[in-house]
Amino acid sequence: MSLLPLPGRGTPFPVRAPLAALVAAIVPAGGRPLAVGGAVRDHLRGLPPKDVDVEVYGLPLAALESARTPFSVHAVGRAFGVLKVDVAAGGERDTLDVALPPRESKHGQGHRGFVVESDPNMSPADAALRRDFTVNAIAVDLGAGGNTIVDPCGGIADLEAGVLRHVSPAFDEDPLRVLRAAQFAARFSFHVAEETLERCRALEGELATLPKERIWAELEKLLVRGVWPSAGLAVLKETHALRALFPEVQALIGCAQEPEWHPEGDVWVHTLLVVDEAARLARQDALDDGETLRLVLGALCHDLGKPATTEHDDGRIRSKDHEAQGEPPTRALLARAGAPNDVTDDVVALVREHLKPFHLFKEQASDAAVRRLALRVPLPRLVRLARADHLGRTTTDALAKDDPAGDWLLHKAAELAVADRAPKPILLGRHLLA
């Protein structure tokens, strides 16, 4: 197996002035501050760390608060040994999450069935056993200048190998970790160790206990931050989370398509290709998170109407009216996933209209037809989805990246001044009043 380079491994963890000031207050009081979690993982991968989380060992909570009296402390999670600390130093200001190592015990089903108590005397090795994956159980000793890595679970080796591996049997206590595995796979192209997949499958029955807001948060990361969203969806399928939480997407598996138009395979295979094309187009066009979410979610949902409409007709496979019939399963899926109403409405519009660029181009439709379409859906957003749909297959023109329909519609939209906004109505209320 080829190993991934870790460019940050030989460089000190970057300690900005506010974090340095915090460390300078904690160490003399007898505390040992470690940077933990995603910031350390990203630093090792050569990415600038964001949202640095600090765990402090060797100080009880009262002493920890006392050590930080020069700073503004918000005891948001004090009952769990977590504090938010506002630090201004060196002309910079940061809000840092500072925590004591947690000792958790499972007392109920699901993501919320925990009793959490802080334990300042716990060792970093014991604390690491409560984390989800080994790549997230790596820490950096900030008191040693950011040069000393603490890796009790072999996270660096798994990071180099691109493997997501659970840390300990405590993984089984939180079903949300199944969705975290999927979004990490989508974002970092990690593959999940077989023994971890088995533990995820065993959690299928608990997935229904997850709050909608937590499901949505992980799905949003998978779709918005995912370089290869298909990899995350594949993990959802392998872990059985797809059928447990997103049965409308599960139904795409094995749904046949006409080989002339879709030589790549069934609707599931096509959808995997389309979500990756949508993510690529979002990066190419530097879309913001909200626009990326709508585009990639539209790609995921665009053919949800096919399982209910697909039939064999005179030797051909057809899915008549699958665009309009895709609205009910799209709304059902997004309601169960906890999507905001405005996102749902925008995605439904894309699902209903996703074939319109091709149809209008084929008919060389009138200016009025283009204007009417612009009233129903933003045309650049629709063209991106239609382009992802077109390129997410293995026909000759798709492989050649040839999309004349999208180019034509964008040209017409610019010509009619409806590319960035819907057309203004000719008749307004003031006209009627006059």
C-alpha cells in the first residue's frame, strides 16, 4: 500500500499568539496543555489547523479557571469540564475550546445516552481511548513548543495509510460515529478498516436514535466538504446506514437504466458519478458553502423518482416523468435528515427541472420559455446540476466533457439578463391600481 505524505510531521504545530498566551498561563500552574483532534490531523497532512481544541491534564477545573483569570472565560460546558476562552494577544483575538479530559459512561441508547465527567488525572493515553478514530486521537504537547507528538493509538501510521480505524470498543457507544466515518471518507479519501466496518454495521439499529440535527450536520459535511462525496455514500452503503437512514437513496441500487444513455450502470452508480461531478464543479466555480450544498444535494436527489417510474417498454428501459415524481421522495429524505426548509425547496426545484436544459436546447426553445424557467429556478445552479448529470455517465460525449445544452442555456440567460436574477414581472400591482 502506498503511503500518503505527511508534510506537517516534521514541522512544529503552529501556535498563534492567543494560544501561546493561554499556554503560558496554564503551564506555570502545573497543567499540561495538548492540542487534540482535527487540528492536529490537519496539521500533519500539511493543512492549516482550524478551531484548535485544547485538553489540559493535571489541573482540576477550579485551578484551570484560576490559571486563566487574565482572559474572558465562558463556562458554556462547565458541567462537562469544557470552557470557551477569549484570548487577545499579539494583536490577535481567538476563542479557544479548553477542556479537561472526559471520562464517559454509557447509560442509555443512542448518541445522548452518556454521563460525562471530567478527570484531570487521566493520562493522555487513556483519554485517547474515548476518541472515534486513531487519526483523530493524535495530540501535540503545546507546553513542549508544539514539537512533541503524542500518538498512543497508532494514528500517524493510519493517517499515512489513509485508513479510518476505530480506537477502542468504546466506539460502539456512539452511533453518530458511523456517519462521521462516511464524511471523513468523502473529505479525505480514507478507506474504512474492515473491523471498523463490522462495528458500524452492528450499530445499524441505534441509528434511528440520532437527533435530526446531528444527522444533518454530518450529511452536510459529507456533501459540502467532500472532495469525493461518492466515497462517503459508499461507506453509508457498506455500513447499512444508507438503508437505515436514507432508504430513498438505497432504492437507487439495482434500479436499471437504458444502456444507450447510461452505459455506466444502474441509478446508484450514475448518482455516485454525478455527486462527484457536482463537487468538482463547485470547486471549479469557487461556490460558497450554501450553493455547494444545494448543488451536491441536488445531484444526490435528482433521480430519486426513477425507482417508482422505471419500466421496460418495447425492449427499452424508460423512467417517464421521473423528474416530477422525484419530489415526494426528495422531501421525505430531506425531512428525515433534518434539512432546513429553504434548502429543501431549492433542491426540489432542481430535481423537478434537471432535464430542462437538455429539452430546451433540443427544441431550441423560445425566449419566453427560458424566462419562465428562470422564474422557477436559478439558471446557473440548474445548469451546473444538469452538467453534472450529463457528465456523470460514460457515454462518448460525456467522457469528452461536451455539454452544448448547458452552454446554450447560459448564453441565452445572459442574453435575456436572467442569469443572475429572475425576470421582472411586466405587470405590477401599481399598474393595476393606476
